[in-house]
Amino acid sequence: MSNEHAQTGGEGTATDGRPTVPTERPTTTDLDSLFEVLADGHRRRVLEHLDDTDDGVASFSDLVDHIADRAGGGTPADRDRIAVNLHHNHLPKLEAAGVLEYDPRSEMVRYRGGPVVGEWVELALAHESELE
């Protein structure tokens, strides 16, 4: 692996339009947690959606819709399965990693990841789209 980094064309992108590796250095523990969080496509989609909102807040149903739409729509049963997985698996893991807050009573989710997490999510999604 080379220590050279692509020239940047501004805000986290190389001059060729690809995202660059974030320059802020998280601790090893933070990095391990972040990579574990990014290991799942649904969690990447949740973070992508929250990072793209103006205020970093989304309703639970918006997240379900976003994930279902990215997966090609799906049946009501598919949406129910996504909702159960988000509520019991993905959102608690994201909250434990400190990248969001989830209030199940109000069904609101607030992004806490910051720009470094957003850059890693962008990088992971760009790589994922190259593989498709």
C-alpha cells in the first residue's frame, strides 16, 4: 500500500471525483467500531440518509422507506422486516458506536457521526457501487 494520497478537488473528493480517505485520525478503537458499523449495508444507508439531511434528524419511518427504496422497493412484508431489523439490530449498534441517537418512543433518530464518519460512509458507498 502506498503512502501517497490522491490530490483533492475539495471536500473529501479527489480530482477524479472519487472520495478520498478522511484525514482526521480516529483512535484504533473508534476505527474498529466504525468499520464494524460500516460492515452492513443497511447501517451504511442509515448513516448516508442522516448525513444528507439538513439537520441530521430523520423519523424511523423515513429510514425504513430510504432503505427499502434503495433495495428496490419491496413488499409490505419486506418493509416490516427492514423495520424490525432497524429497531432491534441496526439502530442499537449505531447508537452504541456513538454515531446516532435513537428514541424509540418518538421514533426519531439524530445523527452524531460528524464529518469523519460521513467521509468514511461516502468512501464505503463509493466502493460498494464500484462492485455492483
